[in-house]
Amino acid sequence: MQQPSGRLSVPAGATENHPVRSAETPPQPEQPVKTSAAAKKNKPHYSGHRQRLRERFNNHGDDVLADYELLELLLFRTIARADTKPLAKALLNRFGSFAGVLGAEPQLLREVAGCGEAVAQDIKLLNACARRSGKSEIMKKDVLDSWSKVIAYCMTSMAYENREQFRILFLDKKNRLIADEIQQIGTVDHTPVYPREVIKRALELSSTALILFHNHPSGDATPSRADIDMTKVIISIASPLNIAVHDHIIIGKAGHISMRGLGLI
């Protein structure tokens, strides 16, 4: 009997467990099950690297990591799925050191292949955090008793700037930091300094002592004749007003030089 339309029927000879295949529908080959070895073979070569690096950092701290590995950890947060080791090494190669990478200008960072806007911003954010942390270490303390921290803070803030900056730390009578100000920003090899403006600002803040800083973008921290003469003019104006100039520190990429340490003031 013809089956009513709209209903399905089981072909003759078929059972629930052994259906009859239509001659028009060839048997479909079984799909092979991918083995764990095959799956492992298809994983990228850096698979598991991130977790291993995080575990090393968590278990042993940053001392066991090379500079490029520490930089990789930072890049993990911005670059979700990629091997970040080549970029970390390229940044270090371009800027010479970990500090050089953090201090590099954003537009220079973006010139490195693979370093986009987000990566450059995160690197500068980390640098800003380092500066803020360094400044908090010297606030409301006798800076002469925290000299190494003062130098470390100014190195972080100025060593990799590509233009000269003239920075002043204004201190109270207990040599505690009142203000940290950049008075002038100049060119790659010169910044104008106005000694009377320096002293005027000290009087406005009721500051009784100063520490002067400026950077040499060339990297050589050796003071020039103009640096020495300008410092002596500031001292000559400050002294009658009982404002001490403790030192003038010149910052370079490789280190710093103290004019007082050299006997120049």
C-alpha cells in the first residue's frame, strides 16, 4: 500500500541499528580522530611559553629573567596571541637597553615593526609609573640622606629625553623636597637658563636650597664651560639671599656627573 505523503517509512530489510543505504548515497568514510601527537605538532612553536615565563617570574622574581623576557611579560598584556620575543629583542636592539626602551619617545617606538599605538602607550605608561614611584621615594624626606634615590629618580626622568631639560629640586630648610619642576626645555644640545627666574621661583616657594639637574641627550655627561658658568651665576645670586645650591648634576644615558664632586662649585 502506498504510504501517505508527508510520513517517513523504513525501507524493507532495514532495522533500527542497520539502516539500508540508498544506492544513490555512497558510504561516507569515517573521519580520522586527530591524535594528541598530531594536535601537538600543529601548535605554534611558542605554545606554553607564556605560561612558563609567568611561572618563572612568579616563583623566582625578575632576577632570573633576561631583559627581553621581562619585556615579553609586558608585551603579553597588549599582544594577545603572537610570539612577542622577536619584538622584545627588536626594541632592545633599537634602543640599547631596557631603560632605553622605557625612555624612548612614542613616535620612535612606533617605528619598530610590530610596535603599534597600544604597545607604545603601555611602554610609556610603565615609564610613568617608574617615575612616579621614584618621586614618591624622595618626597617629604631629607634628600641629602636619600641621594642615591634622587639620582635614580632623575636618571629615570631625564636620561633618555631627546631634548635638554633644566630641572630644579626646591628644598626647605630641612632639605625636604618642596617641588620638582622643569624650568626650561631646549634643543638637542642647548637649553636657555635664566638665573634670576630660578631664584624668583625659589623665593615664591620659600625654598632655602636647590639641586639643579640637566641632561645631555648626546649621552656624555661632561659639563661644558657654559654649564659651569651658568651654575656660578645662580650661586652668586642665591647666596646673598641665604639660598644654598647643593649641587648641579648632569645626566647622561650612561651615568651622571656632579659638579660639586668635581670641585667645580
